[in-house]
Amino acid sequence: VVQHHINIKDIEAVLPFNTPKFSNTLMFKLPSSLLLARIGKLEKIKIDSVPLGYDVPVSIAYHSETHAFALGCVRREPSRDEAYDATTSSFKLLDATTFEHLNSYSVPSTEEITKVCVTSLGINDGDISSKYIAVGTAVWGEDEPEPTKGRILLFTAVNTQSTFIATRNASAPILNLMLEQEITGAVVSMCGLGDAYLAVIVNTILVVYQLTRKAATNELQLKPVDQWIHNYMLSSLVVNGSDIIIGDTFQSVTLLHWTGSELKLVSKDYETVNSLNATLDDTHVIQSNVDNNLFSYKNEEDGIQPSGRYHFGEVISSLVPGSVSTNAARGGDKALAVPKHLLFTSGGRISVISKCDDERAMKLHNIQRNIGAAFKSDHYDVLSWRAPHTSIKTFSDDIPQA
């Protein structure tokens, strides 16, 4: 399905309309008129601003069964006196079309929601799985350098016609808290791993949990199956099948493989690049760093091998697998570049990282080289600008200086 947003209200019917003067046109029947329109370019991105007041979103996921966005928010209300600002945190459901508030869940004032994801989990591997909204939190204690406590909450969202809330939406979903489990640290990131496991970064540790039931009470619980301990704070987590890519804030990326019962280290890039985000597909790993660079690695049988570097020039706030083009879901034209990842910057830019064959890649490289040659007379070197930049200078083998 190819999608396109149009700013026409109260459409009662639509028909294709094709004449020599109006070719490839659509006819819209409105309550008091007919409208002829032609859609020039499909699959444009429509961006709407949703006012949330003092609520600052920190994590978002899409729940397809209720057609709603699951949103983790932190709210800081300014104080009228010299006291600290009041900070609260909540999890909200917003309608994916109208952005109406559907339902919410608040956590205690000392707790902060850090991650929200939607995943399918079964009680046993191979059983029919249910879709859950997983919410991770951090509990802040006094005089703690980092949180030593947190929680994982599992919700189900069920549509019902009998629910009536303040939004006057008679079909707003009901949130059911199915599980709340304390953990020894803050949830940094989490993602579903297959249909039976949940991968969670807790401070500097990656833990794989399995959803089970307690023998005594038959209540749901998350049972730790395996863990991978790292020396530095982990920042990003992406799962592709059984492969897991981990990015840490001080060093670089690590590729792990989930065998179904344990985590195995496949490969690690030991170059210090101060990673911000990482993403993964079937053939490549891509990460960004604090100096606005992109690094790519080829995912081979014996591990990940560096394959490219590129200076993007803006702070990359998020890297995720996917595309804004529906042609990518159908495979697209093999002769064209295939979108693989989405890139988001702090300045509001949305870009697509695409994969193309070697012949097309060489042509693109030659175009960039020729552009660089044309601009050299204006003291602007395109190739030098696109080369990786760094703000770290080393005067010893192991002591970095910013």
C-alpha cells in the first residue's frame, strides 16, 4: 500500500478520473461540492506537532493492536520558591491518528520511566505469544552516582467499547498491569528477542529474561536466563533475528549472538569512537559517535570488519532499522538503492541510509569527488569535510584529552 497525506476534510467518496485534460486525477465528493486533485509525489513525510505541556517524551513505541503510540514521559514543573522543581514520570497511550490521550499510568515521584517498547512474549518458547507494552524505569536514591534500583512493567492494552474516559473516546483501550519486577539498576534499553525472551540493558549489563510463571502463585515473572557484563555504560541495543548489537558510550560496538540459551560474543570493535547510537541489519552494522560521524562495519562470519566512515555534520540522536518508503517492504527495484535505516538528528533532520551495489556506489563516490574538485577553488574541500572528524587528542598511549 502506497500512502500519501492529503489536506481534504469530509470526504464522502473518491473515484479515479482520467481525461486528456485531467490525466491520472482523483475526484473527491464533498458534502456540497466535487473536487479534482492530482497527487504529484507519493510517500511524503507528514510531520505534526503534538503539544504535551510540561511532559517531555523520552521513549516511544507503536502498539498496532490498539493503533496507539506508547509514550514514556518525564514531567518537570517549575517551583515558585527556591525548592527543587517537582519531577514526575508517566506512561501514556496516544491515538496514532488524532493524538488524543487514551490512557496513562504514573510511577512514584522517585522513579523515572527510561524506556518503552512493544514486544510479543510467550510463557514457553514455541507457545502462542501475547503482545505486551514493556516499560523500564530507574529509581533514584539520594547521593547515588547512578541508580541501583529499577523496575520492568509489562502491560496489555485491550480495546473495549464499554470504556469511557475523559477524552470522550468510547473505544479507548484499557491498560492492564500484568507484571512488575524489581531489578538491580536502571533500564537503559530493551528489546524483544524472538517470541519468548526480553533483552534488557541494566546499567552496564545486558540481561536476557524469559517470561515464566511462579510455581506457588502462578503469577507472571521475568526469569534471568543469561547476562553479558561490560565495563562501560551501555547506550544502545538493536536485535536482528538472533544477532544483538550493543553500543557503549566510551568505546564502540559489540556483536553478540543468542543461541536460545546463552549469549555468545561474536566480535568487538576495539577502536575508541565514543559511540552514541548503533543499528544492525543482515549484512552491516552502523554506529554514530559524539563527533557527528557514521561508521559502518560488514557483518561477516568471523565478526564485524570496518567498511566505511562518513562525517554527517550533525548530532545523530537516533538510528533505527526501517524506511519511510513502502517500496522497501516489497523489495523495490534491485537496480535502485534499497532503504535500510532511518537517521534522526537533534536539529530535526530525518534521513534514510540506503544500500546499493558496488557499481552504483562507485558512481556516487565519483560524483562526490567531482563536486569536491569543482568547489576547491572556493576553498571548500568536500572530501575533507566528509572524512571523519574527532575532538579527542591523545598525548599518551592511554590518556585522552578533550
